[in-house]
Amino acid sequence: MTIESASRKLVAEFSSRRTLRTGSLITTVFGDAIAPRGGSVWLGSLIEVMSHFGISERLVRTSVFRLSQDGWLQSTQVGRRSYYMLSDDGSVRFEQATHKIYGEPERAWDGTWNLILLAKMKAEKRDSLRKELGWLGYGSLAQGVLAHPSPDMRDVEATLGRLHATEDLVIMTGQTLHNDAGMKTLARDSWNLADIDARYANFVKRFRPLMAAYAKNAEVEPLAAFLVRTLLIQEYRKVLLRDPQLPVDLLPADWHGNAAYQLCRNLYRAVYKQADRYLSATMETADGPLPPPGKFFFERFGGLDARRTSNMPNAVPQKWLPRTRHPGRSASISKSRHRGRL
């Protein structure tokens, strides 16, 4: 099996799902591919790219509109063309997710717990905050008590500030003194680790054949590389954002999260260059092609290849590249935070 045939099989499996979530996949494309390369894209480019996943123009337009209504995206109008980028709130959420998705796991732990007490909050606000902190890895130890052994406090403070909740709760620290077996049981039950581990195992099973195909033949066409890279991050993100990323002291001995991280890192490093070449040849901004990735892009997964190719499109055989169209400029530009013409 070649990586091209493996990528086609992967896309076919993805497209056949009953609960195909176009908005989720567009979110992945923005976070993984567009945000590090200027952050803005012409809607027509996005429609063309998403068609390779079996997603229709109508679904793309509907999903982008909903993401704008929900405050994830904002639009810029240039002539008759619409360009989309992350909103301010969307950028904050993406930054939090980026740390978790592309960062190296930190497993060292000194036994300290961060505790957040929600007892004095109104029920509606408490439920909303519990959900948001759940995405940051907090689990429920008891009624009104959320806990995490090693949270990123920058993300916690940003979330509390965004929800205007800093004055409504109490944040404390505690220390594990003894009963390590009891703490593992508590962690297993509070975070449903068995379900998360099963999802990691399924991820490894699904993507390991692509790594094996790459090992046999490292020459990957740009479109196939983009499809693999996007679905790789899409599926890894879905599991990882459920994972509280607990210290190794609290994890089962046969935890599949380690293998999933290593597989995702290695496959991403294998295909990211060719995927970026596809993006350079296909995606458009109001000023022309996407700009090159920013320096922080190359720090993903502990560091991608340091040899950054600023002339990526020219390094690919012309037969592999789609024809590009560069939009004209217009002096009339209008912005809308939460909605814009599609």
C-alpha cells in the first residue's frame, strides 16, 4: 500500500461517517494550516480544498457561516470576495489548543494538585465553566470541586478571564501524601481513562499503516500529504482534547497515549513539507498566495525540520500542482466580527 492509496482510504472512511462534522474539519484546517500562514484565506480556496474530503460547497458555506455566528471566525470583504480569519476569541482558543496538540507531553509531577471550588457560583455559570475547564483537563473530584495535577495556569487564567469568572470561585493547591494506588483509582474514575485509552488505541490502529507506507516510499504527492496531515490532526485532536494529560504516576502502565503521540509526531514530520507546498499552490489571501509559515510553526512536536524552504512551490514537479488564481485588490474593505457575506 502506498501513502496515496492509504490517504484515499482514509478520506473515504471519513466521508462515509454518519456524523460528518464539516465545521470541526474546517476548524482543524484553520488551526493547523491557515493560522500559522497569515491566518486569512479566500472562501473559494477553502471550498476547493474541502472538496477533496468529499464536502460540498453548500456545506462549507453553511459551516463557515455558523463558525462566524459562534464567534470563531470573522470576515473581510474585498470586492465580491470574502476572506475569513480567526476572530479574537477564536485566536485565544486556538492558542490554547495549539499548546496541547503540538506540545511535548510533560509527565514530571511533584504530587501537587490544583483545585478549583465552584460551590458559590450560579448553576448555569458553573456548568459552563466546568465544561470549559474540562477542555483544559480538569476533572470532577467531588460536587463543586474540579482538580488537575499539572494545569497550564496561563490557559486557566485566560479561560476564567474570558468567562468573567475570576471573582466567583476559589483556587487552591493540595499535596498527595500517600496511597498512590488510591490516587490511580481516583484518576481512572474522575477522567474515564479507559475510554480515552481505547480512543488512543484506535487512533494508532488507523494511522500506523500510513507510517508504514511512508517508510517504504518517502515520496508523497502534495495533495495526499495535505489530506493525511489534516485528518491526522483532526483525529488526534479529537482524542487529545479529551485527555487531561495526567502525570505518568497516575496513568495505567499500558497507556496508549504515548504511542499515539509518537506516531502523530513522526507522521506529521514526514508529510508537513509536501502538505505546505499544496497549500502554497492552492490557498489564496487578499494579497495573493499564503505567506510562508511563521517561526513558531517549526517548533511543533518538539521541532520540525529546521531547513525552512521559502520557495516551496518551486520545489515540486508542475504535474503535482493545481493551477492557481490570484485575486485582484479592491479599495473597499469591510469587516464583521461575527458574520459576513459568504
